[in-house]
Amino acid sequence: MGKRDNRVAYMNPIAMARWRGPTQSTGPTIQDYLNRPRPTWEEVKKQLENKKKGSKALAEFEEKMNENWKKELEKSREKLLSGNERSSKKRGKKKKKKKKSCRSSSDILYPYSFPKLFFIKI
């Protein structure tokens, strides 16, 4: 039983394109792009200025929100500062007590040694 012949003749794509002739483009040509109406330099400057300005309403709203935020921030700072003055002395005493009670026997025997991570218990 013989096999089918799957060979196809080679066709040079460049020669085929030349044989078909020039193609018809469906979109705009380069000439169309070059001849399109463009804004003048003054118009471009005006557009850039308008983009930089943005909307005045948005700028006013942002300023108002920033002022409100600053007021809230000052209030919260005052609350924290007034609360810290009273409790700072108590906290200092508690921390000193904790430091004294947390010392282990190895800290007392070797106060200037390396951290415990480097020692191997035998």
C-alpha cells in the first residue's frame, strides 16, 4: 500500500504578491493622516493651561477637607498629650518593676554575656 503524496509546490510569497498586484487599503492613508486638521500652538497652550487649572470646585473641596482633617488631628493630639502626662509617671514605675522582676538567674550570673541564642544548654 502506497502512501499519499503530501508534498506541495513552494510558492515565493514576494513573487505571489507582485503577481496579485497592489492591494486596496481599507483604512486612511498616510497622506490622510498628514493632512488632518491640527490645533495651532496657541490652542495647544490654552488646552494645557486648562488641564493644569482643573476644576475650581474640586480644589475648594480638597482645601476644605484638608482644613477639617487638620482640626481633627489637632484635637486627637491634644487628647493624647493630656492623657500621656498623667499616665507617663505610672508607666515608668511599672516598667522599672517589670525589669527588676524579669531578670533570670543567668542574667544575674553573666550580665555582660552574649544573648542566650548563642548558648547551648548541656
